[in-house]
Amino acid sequence: MKKKLFYSIISCLLVLSSCTDLTNNLQNPSQPVPSQGDIDLVLNSVQLNFKDFYWDLSNIGASLTRQEVLFGPLYKNAYSAQSYDNAWQDAYQGVLINAKTVIDNAPAQKKYTHIGIARTLQAYTLMTLVDFFGDVPFSTAFQGAANTIPTVDAAKDVYAAALAALDSATLNFNKTPGTPFGATSDIYYAGSIANWKALVNTLKLKYYMNWGQDPANKTAAVTAIQSILTANVLIDAADGSEDFVFSYGTSYTNPNSRHPKFQNNYTTSGASDFIGNWFMYLATGAEKTIINSTVKYVNSGGAINDPRARFYFYRQNGDAVATVASTALPCKTQPTPSWYANYQYWYPSNGMPFCQLGNLGVSLATGYWGRDNGDNSGIPPDGQLRTTYGVYPAAGLYDDSKFVAISGANAYKLAGQGLGIAPIWLGSYTEFLKVEAALTMGVTISGGTASALVAGVTKSVEKVIAFGTTRSGVTVPAARITTLNATSATPGTYPAGSKQLYYEYVKASFAAATGGAGGQLDLAMREFYIATYGNGIEAYNMYRRTGYPSGMQFVLAHDNLDAGDPFIRSSYYPAVAVNRNSSISQKSGVDVKVFWDQNLPLQ
């Protein structure tokens, strides 16, 4: 042993440049420190953790805004503290801690683009945590053993930190990295720095739309929004090339890379998720037509159909009343609650939808069947009967009225096999935010409000229609595509079902709308809401900011006058937070508002 040590010392003396420090190899390989990590792999973890965080809260936002069912039966018990554990862990044990590792260690390697991406995803995560929870830990978090009980920061301060992160992202994107940034390190934009810069500016627009709801911030927010819109470096490309999405794959196992909604609903026993009846009602049942030269939403006899409906929803069954047993659809034999039946929209209606859309006598409603808001009754044997996710965004089946149930061992091979997307931010959302900013904050937008609204609808419809062939490989009948793309030199002469007819309808509706519940903001936010399918986060934020769309279906147990069961304005702190951190106290209830929520009436 002594002889070996002697030779080691002689070797170091002879090759002094390579072993002047014997401590270099003393780090335990089983306990690596952050600085030893491969920054490319850490950034990869940030991006994947971010995708999971997004879905955790998107699903909750979707149920709160009736895009999916809220089982309830009441708001105050719809979600327990444990319901938010995954989101919290994906944020703090995933996105934020790994982003910090990139931010702290990438400068030494001059990997500035890595920092920019980490800062951007950090900012989105911080804003979304505030949007759902309010005050959350940040300034004293991520200190390891030095502080195992970080305190919460004021929501406004966390928002400010998010804005600072976006500013830092821009600075780093403008630097030249020490080595070329590889496209394989970028899951979202394949190395396009221009797209990341557009995302940063768009997230600032999103930031100021929320932050500016506080009256004390409104003037500054309007100035900032006006500046952002003037610079016009945003996610708004007509071809969707700038859209911020996570793209799924088709691998069934090892790993399962398919879209979550495809995984849940294209199984041997059919669908598992329930789409909200009210959302389907708005996208399909609340048909549109022209009555006495006045364009408005109506509830029967419509001729203008939303071109997205057949791509959004797949009906496994064509008649939810005549052919389905009450064991599969128990509500078909139950009376409509009075608070549904007696509700009057600002357009002619038979009340809120209940059980299935055929109850409303809507010509297009046959077979549209999900679940009512707050229905916590047992799950009937309807997996191969209920309406489920279609082409967009899950890469499922196109609804061509053949009404074939999803079943069998090869269900996972149907349609696009789950080659879908998470629509985290789309160009259509940017246009809708412009409309909202103009109508609620007095911001001036280029081309006018109506133009931005039509642009938002157009970008949404075009993306959804093209999604089947350009992204997911789903076959859409050629005749249907021909109808959708029908052209005409004379306004109003497009065939029913044409996307151009729908665009004309939106433009005319907006021009004809007056104040009150039937005003322009309601119309615009209905279109925004329909376009957010697959993104419950933006639907939830928009609903709290504006109070629209109006007339959302009440919870099944009561109407919106029940003061003892208010709408969920923010979420309970997760169980993993309050049980493991004595610095965090659980909220008194779900009616605790985040700082920018101005307490508009919600139902």
C-alpha cells in the first residue's frame, strides 16, 4: 500500500498540471452537487416538469369553467387540499428548483439561451401559482437544509418576481451563447429564439391583464400593454408557427407519450372523462342564425354552426334519449331542476341544459351527452356511450355522425393515436386578450376591436381544422373539408357549416351587440372561452377577470344565490404544503380571492 501511495505522489509531481489537486475526485458520485449536473439534461427536466404542472392546473380550471365536469356536489368540497398536491410538487420539486439550477450554473458555461428558457418557464409557473393559490413561497424557498420551512410571499411580490424573470429572459436571449444552442435542447420551439422572445412578450401581456385588474395598477398596466402592442413582438402568427404548445407522441408504453385525454378516453372500455354539458351547449347547442336581419345566439332552428364542434367532440351514440337505458343515463328520467329550467339567457332559450343537449330541442344536439356541473352521482355504465374528446387537441376521432363506440384491444390505435398538443398559449389567445384590453381597459388596438375578435376566431378555427391533417394524421371526410373551405364573392352566401359563414356571423354579432348581458364583451369572451378548449388555466383566469361568458350552468345542487357555497376564487393550499411546512396555514375557504380578483359576480 505504501509503495502504491509513493508512486501516486511521484506521478503527480511528474504531471503537475493534471493532478495538482487531489480533492477533485473526492465528491461522492452518489450525491452529486448541482454544479456537476449536465445543464442540457436539467433544462430538459424543467421543460417536462412544466408540461406536467400545466396539465395539473389546466384540468382543475377546465372543471371550474364547465369545460369538464366538476363532481362537487358543492364548490366548497369539490376539491380537497390533496387535489393540488401534484401541481405543487411539479412546481416546487420540478420546474422551479430545476430552473434555479440552470439559472445558477449555466452562466459559467455561457449557456445564456438555457437561462432564458428557464427564466421564461419560471415566470409562467410563478404567475400561475399566484393565480390559483395567492400568496406562495419563493424568496425563502430552495435553500435546502438552511431553510426547510419557507414562508409565503405576498402574491404581488411573487408576481413582481415573475416579471423580473421575464426581463431576465429577454436579456439572456439577446446574448450570444458560448456554444451554439442545439434544437434538441428545446422541446417547445426547436431552438427558435425568436419564438421564445415572442412568448416572453406575450406572457408580459398576460401578466399586465391580470395585474391591471387591481385599480391601483390599472393606469400603469394600460401604459405597459399599449407599449407591448406597439412593439408587436407577440405570439400571433396566422399559421400557428409561434404557438406555445407541448407536442405529444404515439408511444403506448415505455414511455407512454400520448396526449392525456387520449389515454383516458381511448381504452378498451371507452371514455373515462366527462365533458361539461354546458361547454358543449355553447359550442354546439347554442346555435347561431340570423333572425329578422339581427344576428344573435339562439336556441333552435340555427343555420350557422361552429366549425370546431366536430373536431372538439366525438359522439359515440347518436340518440341519448331513445336508445339509451336509464341505467346508463340516469338523469334522463329525472326532472330538470327549477333553477335550470327557469333560467333565461339574453337570447331566446329553454333554460340551462340538463342531462343531455337533446332536452333543449336543438337540431344539432342529438347525441351530445356529458355531465352537468356538480353532478357527483355514481358513474353509470356509459363509457362507450358518452361524448368524448375528438380530433383537437387530443388527436382522437373525427365526428362524422357514424356513432361508433370506442372499444376493443386496439382502441389505442384509433385516429391519431394521441399525437395531440397541450395548447399552452396560441395566437388566437393573443387576439382575444387584445379585445378584452380594449373593452375593459380602454387600450387602443391596431385595426380595431372587431378586427381583433375576428382574427382570434379565425386563428382558432383554422388551427383546429388543420390540426387533423397537419399534426395528428386524423382523417376528415373530404366533403366536410370542401364545405368548411367553401368560398363566395358575396357575403352571407356561404353554405351552412362553412367557416367563412361563421366568421361573418361573429363580425355581425359583435357589431349588433348592445350593452348589458348581451354586450360585446360577453360575445367576445364566449368566443375566447370556446377557443381555450384544452386550456383550463386561461379559461379560469378570463372568467374571473371579466365575469363572462354569462349564464354558465349552475351547480346541480343549487343556483348562484347560495351564499353558503361561493364559486372557487382560489384553491386550498395543497396538503403536501400545509402538512410539511409549519409556515403555511390553510385558507379559511375557497372564497379567498387572489390580489387581482375584483370580486365580479360568478356562478
